[in-house]
Amino acid sequence: MINRAVAWVLPPLVLLIGFLVYPLILVARQSFLDDDGGATLDVWRAVLSAGEFHRAIGNTVVIAAGATAGCVVLGTFFAVVLALVPFPGASAVSRTVDAILAFPSFLIALSFTFLYGAAGVLPLGDFLYSRWCVILAEITFYTPFVMRPAMAALSRLPVERLQVAASLGARPWQVLRRVVLPELAPSVAAGGALTLLLTLNEFGIVLFIGAKDVLTLPMLVQVKGVVTFDYPAACVVAVVEVALSLTLYLLYRRIFAGRGDDARLVA
């Protein structure tokens, strides 16, 4: 007779293997096959030595790092303002941030075309198709992923600590630096780590902006698999992307293993 715990675990495990693990195995297997169906490393050598792959991985890392840095700075600033600086409409702004989390990323890219495109409100020439525009769009979309855990951390900050610091003669910027920011640091770091992982795999923003010269790893998978029908090469890039994402995710889990509350805020 099947143990009850096994009976509960078995169905989701079968689904996980069937819809995630097995397709990944097929992708990895395809990356080692030549045109005749034989196993070879030639495809890997060709892809990894190509200039477009080096350009794609460089753009991916630069965009992800730049967008994450911008999200951390803006997310921390907006969280502090919304949580600690009372002003009319603060709750409405907070609810708007929650709504942005539900939007698909391509809507941000679409709005940028109306803002900065040739017929947009603020036409800026080739800016729309540059790497900087992609970074700005990703900052716009992913900043709430840092703001929410930061605001949750501030909601747990006792007001008495701020009052005591102020009563001891600390100026506002000193209270911010010595009391508020240390309290925020774990949550902001967790949100920033998740943002880095998400921006590393961002596809919709780059595709809908139409930045043809901004080639990233997800875009290279699309080019190889859909445009040129070079499936083995597309699988090689996909395996590299998955390996990079898993490495960052495992590093993220290891760093925040002892900070369960902060990790759960963004996991």
C-alpha cells in the first residue's frame, strides 16, 4: 500500500518531471547532436567561439547588472519615501506599485515606443533602440520587485527606534543611514538578487522595443531557433542560459538561507 506522503508527493513530482525536467533533458541532448543525429561537441565549439555569442552574453550581463543597480537605488528610495514620509496619495501610489507587478513586461516596452519613438511624445532618435533604453525599461518594470520587500521590512521597523534616535540628537540623514538602511539591507539585497535573476532572462522588453543591435542570450535563442532554424545552436545557448540562471538561483538561496523572512518576501 502506498504511503500517504508518497501519494501526495508523487503527482506533482510526475508533472514536474514530465513538463520541466524531461524537456530540459531533450534540449540538452539536442545541443550535442549534429545534422546526422550523431553526438558531437562541434556545435558547442562553434557557438561558444562565435562573436555573436560573446556579444549576447556581454549585453545580457551588462543589462542585468545595470537594471538591478537602478532597481535597488530607486526601489530603496521609493520605499523609504512611501513608508516614512507621509503625503496625500501615498496609499494610492502603493496600490499602483502592486498593480504594476501584475503587468506583462511587454506593456512597458510598448509604452516606451509611444514615449521615445520617432512619433512619440519625446522623440530621442536612436535612444529607443539602444541598450540604455532596455536598461531603463527594465528598471521601470522591475523596481517594484525591490520596493515591496523593502516596504515590508519598514513596516516591521518600530517607530520607537526612530524616535529614540531623533531624541538623541541624530539628524534625519543620520537616522536614515544608521537605523533605516541597516534594517532595509537584507530585504533590499534579497529583492535585488531576484531582480538580477529575472533581468538576466528578460525577453519581452528587448523584443518589443525592437533593439536589433541589443542581442541578449534569450534573443539569441529566438534568433537561432525561430529565425535561422538552427535548433542545435539554439539549444546550446538555452543550456548556457539555464546553467547561468540555476547558478545564480542556488547562490541566492545559499546567501539567504539564514534569512528566511526576507527570502520569502520575494521568493
